[in-house]
Amino acid sequence: MIWALAGTTAAAALLAASYYFSERVLRIPTHKTEAILAYELERGSVTRERLDALPKEEFAIDSPFGYKLHAWFVPADGGKTGRTVAFVHGVTSSSYGMVKYADLFLRRGFNVVLYDHRRHGRSGGDFTTYGYYEKRDLAAVVDWAYDRFGRDAVVGVFGESMGAATALQFAAMDRRPAFVVADCPYSDLTEQLAYRLKAEFRLPRFPLLPITSLWCKLRAGFFFREVSPARDGAAIAAPVLLIHGREDDYVPPWMSETVYERLTCPKSMYLAPGAAHAESWARGRESYERELDAFLGSLGLLRDEAGDPVEGASEARPGRR
């Protein structure tokens, strides 16, 4: 009787704990847009003057899941070009967290589209799903770019952290992106959650993660195992540039290395020395731009001030580690 009661109590505690963790996963607290912008201004990622000077066009995109995605568009060269990059931010952040990267592409003659993930910033949506549904929202953003600039548009995707994992999952199901830049993605959601569970709570993955995954399936429609950029890598056709900070202890760099090994498309990788999570650009801006130029040059997408391709800009170093 006592053992049965103890077993029932332990099972009830496990169910309660796993539900709690499913809530933390699905409804992870997000930062307000104003706080994100204030942080980026304070650290010098962007200036108020530059932000105010950008010819921004705010609009909403319909998600295939019935809510609105808040987005904004900044044209390059007066909007005459169809070369466009969609920016995909990380978890808890918003489109303003990606402004620091926008000028990298505006200066290189690309329009930029920034948007808020589901249940982030000013977008709708009930749950965060780490790319499972977000990749289809990204497809809607890419649809918008092609609708605006026509079928001959060149559309790339740039993601950071969860946005990078989302970009990779999107590219695995959609052949349209001209390229993907993935800055500090996780390789697999189960592995990332197991890593964080051990780092933050000193807990093993079993039995908590499988039951938490089941709760997420019941509540939001996906198992953790269904989110795996590394597993999806073999299906990606677009060229991929992976970037990761060597000192990242939130999403460890071996996760990008795992993705890299699974890719069969044209690929390169840059491990930024001394950089923590999502800090590769901040810790070495010149090196970051050099890697980006080599990648775009290898694809014939780097232009000079006259708009002509830069020949030989790529010492493209495919496969560089």
C-alpha cells in the first residue's frame, strides 16, 4: 500500500513537473519590443539617427495559421532591386533584435524584411514551437517578397539562434531561398533542451523530456523530435553559411558543427573566436563581414558601387571551418 502510494505520488509529481516545463517551453517569456530596441541602442548595435533615417514600411503578413505577423521592409537603392533578405530573430527577441544585421545587406544592395515571430513582438500566435510552425510563417514572408518583386527575385534568409534553426528548417522544405546565413543555430530541439535542462537545473533528460514532449504534442501539436535542423540538413539545396561563437555556452558550437556535417549543399562555416551566444558580429565585425563577403561572392551576389558583380570576391572557401 505504501509503495503503491509512493509510486502514484511520484508519477503525479512527474506529470506536474513535465507540464510545468512544457509551459516554459511553449510560452517562454518574451522581451517587449521597446526593451529590445533600448538594449540595441545602448550597446551601439544601431543608432537612433540611423534607425530614424531608414525608409521603413510597416505592414502585416497573414500567417497560414490565422494570425498576423508584424513586419517591416527597408528598400535598398530606392526599392529598384528584387534582391531581398528576410531576417529571422531569436527566441524571446523581436525584429528589432535583427536591425544590427540589416545594414550589412543594405550596403550590399539587398532590400531587407524584418518580422516578429509568432507570439513575439507585435505578432499573434499562442505558442513558440522553435521552428515547427515558424518555418511556415517564414514561407509566408518569402511569399510576400516574391509577390512584391516577381518570380525573378533573389531572396535570401538570415537567422539568429532560433531564427537560424527556423531558417534551416524552412530551407529543407522550400527550394526558393538563394542562400541561408544561420548564426548560432541549435542542431536539434531535444538536444538543446537536454543541454539546458542539465545546465540550468542539473537534471537528466529522462524521464522528464519525453513526457514534456508529449505534453507539447497534446497542447501545441508537435513532438520535440520533429524539430531537428541537423536531421533536415540533407534536404537543403540552398548554399548555407554557418556562423557560431566559439565561446557560446547557451547553444554550444558543436551544434553548428553537427549541422555542417549533415549538409550536402554548398556550405561554409565560421567559428568566431571569443564570441558568446549571438555575439559573433559584435565581437569581430570586420571578420564577420569578410566571411559574409566571401560567401556572397562565391554565389555571384556581391556587387560593387556600380551594381556590378565583384569578380573573384569569393575566395569562397567552401567547407571552411
